[in-house]
Amino acid sequence: MSRQLQLVAPNTARAEVIWRDLERTAQPSYFLTWGWIDNWLAMLPRDKLPMLAVIRHAGEITGAFFLGRRKLLRHGVVPSRAVFINATGVPRYDELCIEHNSLLGNRCSLAQLVELLPDDWDELFLPGVDRATFHNLDVPHGYRVRAQHEVPSPSVDLARVRATGDYLGLLSANTRAQIRRARKRLGACELEVAGSRGDALAIYDELVALHGTSWRARGEPGAFADPWFEQFHRRLIEQRFAHGEIQLLRLRSGSATIGCLYNLVAGGRVLFYQSGLARCSDPIAKPGLLCHAAAITHCAEAGHAVYDLLGGSARYKASLATDATQLMWLRVQRERLRFAIEERVSDWKHAITGALTAPAR
């Protein structure tokens, strides 16, 4: 019997029951747990809520995802009816930047997903999926798939940290030396781990302040400048800290804060989400490396399985990691003449730009 797709209103008790039942066996990334999803649905404007898409096979519910919709008009002339997997398609609300995105439950192929969807879209967007989510990127005739963006997702195997008893011993000689010099420069440091919701919110407030100061010094507003983004996370901490899903940490040297980390926890996997670091003119101090090294050691001692630095090619992430996967932002397009013209024009622009900026030889 073939798979079938059913759309369910998202803000209903039925949607919660379906999602929670699938989550019990799926062990998804925190971004696909009900704790995150419930907060997301509560914070989104009513007219931006995605529908819950439920996959049935042989009468049984085998998977689900949230299906966002948005009409796009690129360059003012290229229209598209776009659908999004576990996203809204509205940049402001999708700046939450979920990663390790997927369908919840038994996975189907990309081709099967395309064929399941209602026949009323031009483009399908799948943000932040693991390369291994789909065995291949084959799609049915009449469609094409493009990887718009791909980044490494570095992580630390905490079992290896426990086995060696020495996290720094797993790192390169250069990274070890940087962390040791920074510790010597700053002296004895203490890691504070929030033990109550009040403690967590206090560290979060300091993190937001430090984050904003650091980014404004670079001429950027920072992630928490958008009140919706900041309120989303404040509510998430208030609602989910007691469930063991939120980790707020502060590293101090004496009375001075070196930095604060905001992590999300599910299934033994700790996801580093945001940080607020003290500004320091001393290049030896390395507040980011110190905070993460302390957090990784703490998470290993607490029995977690993975410390996930999430996607990005920043040098510090690769320096701290023992492993890495790849994250992809995929787009599936129906074969439309307007998309072919758009791509050709884009290729011409890139070719011209490359020619104009190429160095003389």
C-alpha cells in the first residue's frame, strides 16, 4: 500500500499527540522535539503557522513534519509557490536556524517525499538537513534538486573524552597550547551551571548583553536584537528548563565573567546554540575556547554522548571538534522555464563578476 499524506491543524491536541508518539521512538535533534516545536508554534503569528503533514503507510502513522507555505517573488519578476519542511519561509521567523532537520519518524526517500506533497507548489526547501538524511538526492522526472548551501557540523565525541580522561589530549598541539596559555593568563576559572530556572534566566540575560555588545562592536546588531527572537528563547527557557532540555553556563575568573553559553539538550546530545563572550584586548585570553573546553568537560562528566557545535566553518569549531558531519540546505524545483532563465542569468552574472575581479597576470 502506498504512502499517503494528511494535513492536520498544528495548534491542536491531536497534533501534539501525533508528534509526541513519533518522538518517543525517533530520538530526533532537539529542534524536532515537542519542547522546541511547542514553543515555536506558540510564538509564531497565527497566519504564519505551518500545517502538520502526517505520513500514513498501511493505515499507520509512520512520519510527520511541518509544512510551511509562502509565495515568493525573486528579483521582482520570478514568482514561486514555495513550501518548506519544518520552517515558515519567512526569514525573520526562520532565523532560528534549525539544524539536523528531518522528517520525524520512519524516513522516506527524497523522491517519495516529493511525490507525497500536494500538487500545488513550484519549489520545496529543506533547510539544515544532514547529508545522510536521504540515501541519495534522486527526484522524479520533471524535478531537479540543488544544494544551495553546505557546511560542516563539528562535534565532540564525549565517550572518547571520558575514555581518555583528558579532552585536551584529543585536540591538536596548537589548540591545546592556546587553551593552556589562556588558562594561565586568566588564572583559576570556575564554571557555573544553572541549577534553577531563575539561575538560567540570569545567565541568559548576561549572555544576551555580552552577545549584543560584541556584535555591535563589529557593526552588526547580533541575533538577539530582534525582540521576537529574544522572546522566543526567553519563553523556551522558562517553559523547558525544568525538563532538563536547557543548559546555561557561565565561566568566571574571580568576579569577572569570561563568557556564557546557551545549549539545548536532547537524547544525550548537547547542541551549542549561542554564546555571549567578554570583549578582551588580550589575544592570548581566548574566552570562546575556554568556555567551550570547560563546557565539553562538564558534559562528558555528566554522561552526555555528543557536544554538537552545530553548522559553521568557523575555525574555533573545527579546532575543538573530534568529529564532523555535513549539513545541506536543499531546494527541489519543478522544471519551469522561469527557473531555467533565472539560473542562466545568475550564471552570467557570476561569470561577469569573476572576470571583472580576476587578477591581472
